[in-house]
Amino acid sequence: MTVSSTVAVIGGGPAGLMAAEVLSASGAQVHVYDAMPSVGRKFLLAGRGGLNLTHSEPFDVFVTRFSERRAQLEPLLAAFGPQQAREWAAGLGIETFVGTSGRVFPTDMKAAPLLRAWLHRLRAAGVQFHMRHRWVGDGAFDANALRFATPTGEVTAKADAVVLALGGASWARLGSDGAWAPWLQAQGVAVAPLLPANCGFDGAGWSEHFSSRFAGQPFKSVAIAFTDSQGRHFARKGEFVATATGIEGSLVYAASALLRDEIAANGSATLLLDLLPDRSAEQVLAAVKHPRGARSLSSHLKSRLGIEGIKAGVLHEALSKEAMQDPAQLAATIKAVPLKLVATRPVDEAISTAGGVRFDALDPALMATALPGVFAAGEMLDWEAPTGGYLLTAAMASGAAAARGAIQRLGL
Ligand SMILES: Cc1cc2nc3c(=O)[nH]c(=O)nc-3n(C[C@H](O)[C@H](O)[C@H](O)COP(=O)(O)OP(=O)(O)OC[C@H]3O[C@@H](n4cnc5c(N)ncnc54)[C@H](O)[C@@H]3O)c2cc1C
């Protein structure tokens, strides 16, 4: 092939933009198509939380965060991993820092300046952007006539190779709606069901009284523990939020893959909430038993253990009036409030998506074996990871890998 090979990158999130960057550096004519009026909308949303770009932990720990997909992602992350992500940002004039949790953020905690600089560099390199071009992938796939729905009607485009970077199925209003899944399946590309990852749950069984008072309020300095029916265990301190119908927030997201899979397998998952993880069961029992004189139980719990508000509320949810008066039951429940969850919140609300194009439908260069010349990257692939910068790093790593695959195939 010649240097004038044309590559269509469909989807302008971090995976697609990274693919465009690597491809344009090799001399390909790169066209980025996106359904939305502008690219990188979810990337910008991530910036609202400070843009956790990557994580500073050692590489051999970093790769364990991809659990069962470690083997598939490790080679991609070895080429573009946490260190490269920071260097890449620095190359765009965006310095990063390591937060107390080891997470890495741009110093200004913003996504917009980074995206602006990135798009500027891509345009300068000759990448052409086609916004409001929604790829329509039903029917037979033809790289010589890629179909796009645009405000002025359907247009077609021709490409020597295609990188699909269409994202998952969460926050559809930002562009990633998962509509591609049945289209690719119909072409013989195996796709694992798209499921919520880093998601909230329903079914904590809150009373009307509890949810009207405490929905939206955080459980701070707590811990949750959960063991699934296969004996896999999760235990961590942190915080999360009560919703009207359940729970969400960082600590819940961290446990969400296990909880989701347990609900799918057995219909429910019961986690144990420790309201005072820094005190032993014995200390809590001693404090509960401590003579309280004329004081009410609630003021006793507040003064001796700091339990009030939502923490007191959840104890009343779990225990009858009589059980509240029994020190042993009360103390045991303070250390382990059972919360039975019965459903994930919908994937559209999730931070990310599990499932997607299966790795066994791709060759090591991320080309779909059923669609030669078509590569896939980013969250639309069948991997998941917790929050902590792993999602963006792996999206970009796979975008770069798919681009390298296309470059090799085109002989650039
Ligand atoms: C609230 C929130 C906060 C987050 N914060 C972080 C964080 O701090 N750190 C982190 O690592 N990750 C974070 N993430 C996750 C991260 O943003 C995603 O994992 C990442 O954006 C995935 O990149 P992607 O390029 O694969 O897909 P996306 O960013 O979803 O991009 C896919 C693109 O494809 C386009 N598209 C889809 N279908 C079509 C079609 N048919 N035709 C044309 N275009 C199409 C979409 O419009 C979109 O622009 C966050 C996510 C959310 C929701």
C-alpha cells in the first residue's frame, strides 16, 4: 500500500482519538467520524470528577485490575501504560500529579484543556473530523461504502482499514449507545452482553421513611464486605451514597462486578456494611453496653460511637425496636448491617460497560477475524476495570494497539 491509505476511525472518544494519533503519525489519511456534534464528550464528563487519567501503582499491580482480561490487555498496556499516559499528557502541555490515593490527575483537574490541545495536534497532523456522522452498521459490511447518517441524509465513505472505537453503552446521551453490538454480531463478530460496570444497585429495601430522609446522603468512613457464592471476597473501607431505591458511589462501584455477577447467578447479593470499621466488635459491644443512665439510646450511640443520621437510620432499618435494645444484636449489626441487593441500576447510568467485542473474535492486533481490515478498540471490547484511571488508560492503549494493527496490515 502507499502512504495515501485511508483509515476510517469511527468513534471519537479517547480510544478513537488515540488510534487517529498513531495512524496519522504513520502517514495514513485519517478520517474520524462521530455521531455527536463534537468528540470526546464522555472524556469531558470524566473531567468533572477531576479526570483520573491513570494510576501510579507499579505496572504489575496495575495490570491485575483487569482481572480475567489481564492476559489480553497486558501486552497493550506494556506498549502504552500509565507512564506513557503521563508522558503523552505532558507532550500536550498538561502536567499530571499523583493524588493521595495513587490516582493520577492533570494538575488543573480538567479534561477540556487536554482535549483541546489533543484535537489541535490531531488537526495539525492532518486528521479530518466528520461530526454528526453516525455510522449505520446494519446490513452487510462494506469498507468501500461505510454508511453514515448525517443531518443532510446518508453519506458513504471508503476506507482501506477501519478502526471502530464506539464506546460502551452507558451515558447514551453522550454518544455511546451500544447500537453497534447487534450489527457486529450479525457480521459474525462475537459480542459478550453489554452490562453495567462500576454501577449502582437497587433493592436495599429502604423504608419510605429512610429513603425520604436519607436518599442522596453519604455513608462516610464505613466498610463493606461481600463474599460471593464461589468464595470470592471483597472487603474495603470507603464511602458510598444511599439512593431512593438502593446504593451507589465509589465503594459500591469497587465491589460492583462481584455483586452484579452474583445477582445474575443467584438473584440477589447481600453485602455487610460495617458502620465503624476502625473499632473492633469488642470495642463496639463495650460502648453499646456502657451504662447510659437517663440518656436515650440514640444520644448514647451518638456520644459513645458517633453513630447518628444515616448510620443510625440504617440500624433502624435492619433491627426491630426490641432488637435495638439488645446490646449484643445492636453491636453485631453496627459491625455488619446486611444490605440485600437485587438488581443493578441500568447500564445507561453506569460509569462503564462490561462485555463487548470478545477477544477471541479478534486477532492479537485487535482485528476482527470475521471482518478483515476492521479493528476494534476501547470500552467496546470485552474487558472491565474499576475506577482509578484504568478505563481511560486501557481505552487509549487499545486505540493505539488497533492503530498499530491497521498500520501493519496496510504496510505503512
Ligand atoms: C461519569 C463518568 C466519569 C468517568 N471518569 C473516568 C475517570 O476519571 N477515569 C477513567 O479512566 N475513566 C473514567 N470514565 C470512563 C471513561 O470515560 C471511558 O471508559 C472512556 O471514555 C471510554 O473511551 P472510548 O473511546 O472507548 O469510548 P467513548 O469515550 O464512549 O467514545 C465513543 C465515541 O463513539 C461515538 N459513537 C458511538 N456510536 C457511534 C456510531 N454509531 N457512529 C459514530 N460514532 C459513534 C460516541 O459518540 C463517542 O464519541 C468515566 C465515565 C463516566 C460515565
